[in-house]
Amino acid sequence: MSKHEAMVKFVKGKVEGLSFNFSPEKPASISFLTNYSGKVVKRYMRAADKEYGFTILLTWHYSTEADNMNLKAMEIAQELMDWIDAQNQKRRFPDFGDGCQVKRLENLQNMPNLATVDMENGIAQYQIPCRVLYFEKER
């Protein structure tokens, strides 16, 4: 199983209907976007500490009214961030296979970003940048 497959399987434990590397751009959809994989943080003789970077993208209804629709979207995105933090605290990590040891799963910010707003279609997208830090032996 590739690291991409492991990550999608891991996040699908929390999110049903997850899209991989594309956004259907319809309300109530969540996408998993890869940023980088295998980025070396520190080299050792026959191993390295590496990073797997990804972004969770939440597409939700957007309102220009004085209602709570935008607040609801932010709360859903924050709930996903809280889930990432909880998995890290409990040391529940994706399985990167033999030769890899996941050290940490973390959010890269303390709140979701409002990434885009499509006022014409009444949708907004919120980004949650994350990474997995892991140790990998050479094969």
C-alpha cells in the first residue's frame, strides 16, 4: 500500500465520501489534496526523518446574510482539525508499512483558512494544511 493509499484510508475513518486530489466543488464535500511526500527533514546513515504534507479541503455553503451558515462551516473544519490533534495525542497514525515509523501527525495552523469564495454559486472552501512526520529506513 502506498503512503497515499494509507493516508486516504486513515482520513476516510473520519470522513465519508472523501475525494482524492480533486474537489467536486459542491457543498458538503471534503477533499484530500497531496502537497508532498517523502520530503527529507533529517538524514541518517541508512534512514531519514521525512514529511508527508497534505491539505484537507472542505467545501460548504456560503452566505452573505447575517445567519450562522459561515460559522457552521468554520466549526465543521475546526472539528476536522481537532480530530487530527486527537489522533496525534492518542498516537493513532496511518500505517506507512514496514520500514516506516510515524512520529507525529499535526495541523500546520491553529485554525482553518478561508481559501476561496464563489459568491455566484454560494460556496466557500476552507483549507486545513497538515503533515505526517515519519522515520523511514532505506530499502
